[in-house]
Amino acid sequence: MTRPGRAFVCPMPLRWSDQDLNAHVNNAKVVTLFEEARLQASAVWFRQAPQGPRLVRSLTVDYLHPLLYGEATTAHVWISRIGRTSFVVHHDLLQRGQACATGRSVMVHVDAETGQPTPIGAEMREALAAALIPDENSADDGATPRTPAAG
């Protein structure tokens, strides 16, 4: 279970079909792995909180080292910022303790009927705050990403 100030951590099995011709995990598959890790984390974070629909507004990915099929892969996921209608989810994929890919997703909370951004409710905000690890590089200066302590 995720504790305040700790990243959600889960194993991230790689599939043979995730590889490209170079025997690395394909760059597009990395985005799918981020999504799978984010969904697992969300199931824990929002277990008790009403959620409502969320949409990915933006996604950035930094490929630091090749992800290799056959290597144990771990995902670390945490919240780095909570706004009025959106929040930022960070994802890291690690092999042998080294971050191979890192990403940031801006998630927007939307009204189910209109599809328009809507303020995040108190219960959801509390659930997000429990997974919050503020980003030291909030200006996104391109510094090497950090992986928070596992919890």
C-alpha cells in the first residue's frame, strides 16, 4: 500500500511482443506500460474516494536507457502536483535499480456529462495528497529524474 511520501511500486511484466528489432522494449509500448502502472496505482489510491472521469491532457516521456525484454522491470508511480482540475502523475520504469524510462502525465478531472474540466472534490484531493511527492524540478529543467523511495 502506498504511504504518504512514497511511490506506488509494482512489478511490470514485459511481453515478448513489447520488443522492437533491436531487442529493446518499443518506445510506444513504454507508454502502454506507464498506463498499466498508473491504473494499478489508481486502484490503490482511489479505493475509497469517488473518482469520476479523468482524461490524459499531456504525456511526456524520457527514454534514459533501453528496457530489455527478459529483465525484471518495476514501475514506480506517484503524484507530483495537484491543481484545481488536474494533477500530474509521474511514472518510472526501472531495471536492475536503474531508471530506464520516466514519464509525466497531466490528468484532467472532467464532468461526465459535459466533458469539461471540473474541480477535484475533497475526497479525491485527499487520496491524491496521500500519494503526493512534490517535484523538485517543477520547472522541468531537463534534470535527470529521481525515483522516490518505494513504499
